[in-house]
Amino acid sequence: MKRGISITISNEGETTVEAVGYKGAGCTKATAPLTKALIGTPTSHIKLPAYYQGDHATPVREAQ
């Protein structure tokens, strides 16, 4: 899945920053700079299911 950052600003001025295609702590690392720049101190953090899937790399075995 392609990775990206989705930024939504509602008519009321509420800003949402969401990591798309990330797993585990990569979500937080990817959105942190934008969250700080656009929002400052967030009023809430919502962790989507992908956050709990972890960001483990799949081991690759070399042919012998």
C-alpha cells in the first residue's frame, strides 16, 4: 500500500492529520511534524487499527 498523509480541515476549523499506509509507531512518526505545525498541541489522538498491527519488517531469506 502506498504511504501518505491525509490532512482534513472541517468548516468549523477542526484539523485532522491521518497517516495512510503506515503500521505501528510509523504512523505517529510520520504525522508528528505536520501535527505540530498545523495544530500545535492536539486535543486528542485516535489510533487506527493499523497502529496496532506493528511495523515489523518481514524477514527475507537468501537462497543458498
